[in-house]
Amino acid sequence: MIKVGITHGDINGISYEVILKTFSDIRMTELCTPILYGSSKIAAYHRKALELPPLNISSIGRAEEAGANRVNLINCINDETKVELAKITESAGEAAFKALETAVADLKRGTIDVLVTAPAPPLIPGSKLPAHTEYLEKTWANGRNKTFPILIDGELRIALATGETPFRKILPEITKENLTDKLTAFYQSLKQDFNIVRPRIAVLSLNPLHNRGINLPENEEETVLIPAMQEAEKKGMMSFGPYAAEKFFGERMYEKFDGMLAMYYDQGMTPFKTLAEKNGLYYTAGLSIVRTSPIHGTAYEIAGQNIASEDSFRQAVYTALDIFRNRQIYKESTRNPLRKQYFDKGAGDENIDLTKDEEADTL
């Protein structure tokens, strides 16, 4: 079975709670072989503090020793590391990074197949520890744009053209070159990671479109977004828009597309969290390995109260398994000329049937 490496994240937040709750369902270990990178002592502490039922966890020394139908755990932090619920501490940050570092070493050796990261602590001021994504980029990032997040809930997939960037710094990142690269990378991810033969991508506008009839001197839709979409079209990709975000989500136009490209964090994250509720997850696209994580953070405000939902973390595990299998299918298709032609050209030139009102909200 697929070996899923799981990093324990922040020991002071809800990470252990959602991990333990997820694998309390024995059906999970029938789907994959989980390997938790963390501490058996801290896992036991959280289980008792939360009054959760016993869970069969087997301590192992190396990933190669992982057994099926059980949760395997590799102790990779100091047993004296102290849990301080709902607090940001340097020791918790170090414990999160040590788990990630150990899991990454096993990914490099090929002894685990995918990575699911539990919520990690915020960067501590003065700390030299890198963020999870930044650390993974150094080894597995593809292309000049490095990685980009895709927010996922079932068929809803929203990619972000810019990350958690201060608003004043967003505009310099919205260039024709960057957006063309993002569209290309997103299109490729939809094909190889989600097994979509002919992906259809909606592009959200940077500016409100209510006054688009006025000839504005600086209209990024006309000068940047549409040229980037036209460049992507030359490479055989289908993108539509730009669409006004409020109408696009308000009228559920997203149901007609395989993916959406939002220009900035809040434009994508706000509607996503409204629509996805508990089940959404975060996928780091642009890596040669598969990494997912739950959409929520460390949630200090509810740490230790046994009220955290494990739904997002469970979906992160499911999606990591699905993407791993889809990549195998896609890789196999590239070895077969006929199957490759099917992926490259699609089953047909199927277009989206937009009504006149919907066409009026695009440029």
C-alpha cells in the first residue's frame, strides 16, 4: 500500500488531536500505511488529555519497518520536549521542523510515497527555522515560479496566483510572464494530479469589472491578464474570463470549470472557506513530490478541548493518495503514444456553453 508520511506539526495546537481522531477509524489503515513522524510520548499525552479511545500505534526505527493495518510512529524529537497547549514556543517550532526534516529524508530515500503535514506553528520571531513549504521548495520545486497553493474541496479547485503576500506587494507580482507560468503550471497539475484530460480554467479579474466600459488608462485585465491567457492558449490551454469574482461565486459559475485562478489570497480563500466548510484542504502544487495539509491552522483557541474536527486532515490524506495514483496513471500515459495523445488533445474540443449574461461578465 501507499506509505503516507505524516509530520506531527505543532505539539501545542490541535495537530495530534486531528491525527489521532483520523486514525481511530481502522478503515484508514486499510487504505494506506501511515507513518507518523513525532513522539510516542507526546501522542500518549494528547490521547489522555483529550480522553480519546486507545489507538494501536507501533513505534519503529525506520520507515522500512512500517507494518500494514496499524499506525506506525518514528520518534524523532527529544522525549523531554514539553507540551504547552495553546502557546507558541520555540521548542514546538523545533519539534515541528525536526519531524519535517526526518520525513523529507525518507522521501528522498523513497521509503515513503507522499507527505501530509499537520498544522505547523507560526514562524517565531528571531527563529532560523524555515516554513514547511519553503523547505520543500529547495529540493522539489519545478520551474521558476516555485510552488503555488491549490485549495481543494472535491471538484472545487482554486489556485492562487500570489501567496500570503502583503497587499501592496501583490501588483508587482501580477505580470504577463508570471500569470502565463501560473496558468501553465496549473493546467499541468490538473492533468497529471487530478486526471483531467482537457482542463478548463476560469481566471478571476484583478479589478472590479463594473466600470470596464470606461477606457481606463491602467486596466490590468486588458494589459496583463488577457495577454497571459492568449499566450497560454497558443500552448493549447483553455482559460476563460477574466470574471468578476463576486458574480462568479455568487452565481455558482465555478461549477462549470475544473479549476479557478484567483489573483490574490483573500480573493480565493474567502469564498473557498465559505463553500468548503470543514472538508477543504491545501495542496502544494509545483513540487515533484505530493504534499497536502489541512486547510486550518494550529487553532490554539481550541487546543486540548476535544472539539477539533478531523475532516480536513482526513481529506488531506485521501487527496494525497488520489494524486499519487493519478500521477502514476499520467506517467504511464506518457509511455504510451496513443494514451499520451488522449491526454494532450483530450477526448474532444468540448467548450463551455456560456449564456449571454455570463459572457457579459467576462472581458
